[in-house]
Amino acid sequence: MQESYPTIRKVPTHIITWGKWIEESLGDHKEIILCITGNPGLPGFYTKFLSTVYDCLDKRIPVWVIGHAGHDEAPESPYKKPVPPIENNENLYDLNGQLEHKIEFIRKYIPKNVKVHLIGHSIGCYLALELLKIPDVSEKVQFCYMLFPTIERMAEAKNGFILTKIVRPIYCALQWFYRCFALLPTLIKIWIIYFYFLLTRTPKYYLGTALKYTNPAVMDKVWFMAMDEMKLVRNLDLENIQLNKRRLKFYYGTIDGWAPVKYYHELKQRIPDVDAELCTRKIEHAFVMRSASTMGFMVAERIRKQAMID
């Protein structure tokens, strides 16, 4: 596993890879796996999931994950590159800015003759669908695996209602709280997060990644993108899905507060032959926290069926 923060569209961006680093020659590899995260877009939460995918495919296909612009900052060091503030740079951090961010990455680092298995999680699925509208990017995409997709009516879902009707009105108070929390000594912040992990049965190896949430500059960008999602992710893009349905696989949860079961049934009703599946294991929307290995095995098996490997 390798990781670094190359600058993409003016923003140092957390990239983690297995197999080949983004600036290495891919050699004989004719396909790669690229994961686009949900929001917050911290690749550290996807390491267990994607290492499982990589191992299950016998380490024969490079696996990359890209975080969202501004959602993850490099550790402090003399070589750390500055992250543009959100003020006067809103176009870097809104939903369209995140799309342009992924387009630039794909164009810069993935050769034309290499096919991409695109894994989207949550809002990453929306971005994946939008990428299919970009001709030179779309022609590289072999298949898309849409995990717990937030591709329509986000504000109308249970969690969207909570976010827009309950959290947004008191966001100033929450903003003040996490700015105060950020001032605490690191050791105290770690213990508070660790206690929360114990209560929620979250694996402790995510502690370092969760600590990044205590950076107010990061949280402001996470919130800014979330509010843009509430405004823009509304109507299901039926035309795009119909056009690309032969290379789309949707996986919906039964206990998902962002993409309820009725969204799955309505998609199947509108496009009966779309490849959409309803989870039978009660896996949560944030599957990377407690079901990373399970989903990794499942996705790897599906990739194996589509990949050009023996």
C-alpha cells in the first residue's frame, strides 16, 4: 500500500494505492480499479475494504482510491502543501468541483488504453454516473459498481430530512462545538474518539482517520459539499442509466437512511432489466466501518466476472 497527497485541481488530495502507484508505469496491466468515496471522502476508511478486493483478485489488478478535494489534509511537515481555503474557492469544493477533480485525475493518471472498474460509494455513485457523460472518461470505464447509491432525492430520504430540517438550523452551534473540540490536546481527542468507537463497535484501526474530522477546515468543506448534494441530487438520471445499464451494478441496503428500499423498487420498476440488487445481510450505508471485508469479497467476485483476467 502506498499513499501521498498529489495536487489535483489545485488541491493536495489523499490517494492510496495497492499494486502500482499512480505515477508508476502500469506495464502489462490493462485495467485498474478506482474507488470514489462517499462524503466525507477520507480514503483511510476504505483501506480494509479495498485491500480485501486487491487480495481476493490475487493482487493482479492495481487498486486506487481517491478522496474528495479538501476532505483530507496531509500530516504536518515542512513539505506539506497548502490547501486553498473554502472562501473564494467554492468551485473547488462543491459537487461540480468534486466532479471536475475526478475528471482531472483520470485524464492525468490513467492511460487511454487502460480500462477502469469504477467503484462508487454513496455520493461517489452520483459522481460515477456523471463521469459516464464525459466521452474521453467514459470510454475508459469497463464497469461501475454502485454501492449504497445516493443518486436521487437525497433531501427527501430520512437522513437528508434530518440533515436539512434539524441539523442545518443549528449548524452554527455545531460549528462552534467542533472548533472548540479541535482546541483540545490530541491525547484527549483520541480518548474521546476511542470511547465513541467502543460504543459503536467501530474498529480502532480507524482512529487515525477519524481524528482528521477534528480539523475545522476539513469539516467546513465536508458540510459545504453535503449541502450542495441536498440541492443538486434530486431527479434520477434515467436516460444516463438506461444508456449505460450494461455496465452498471447497483447494490442497495435495506437499512439505508440515504437510499431507502423504495428507491430500489422504483428503479427496478422504471428500468426492469437494470442490474440492481437489494442487500439481504442488513449491511449499513457506511459499510466500510463494520462490513468492509464482507463487501470486499462481494465486490471482488463481481469484478472477477467482468475483468480480463483468468
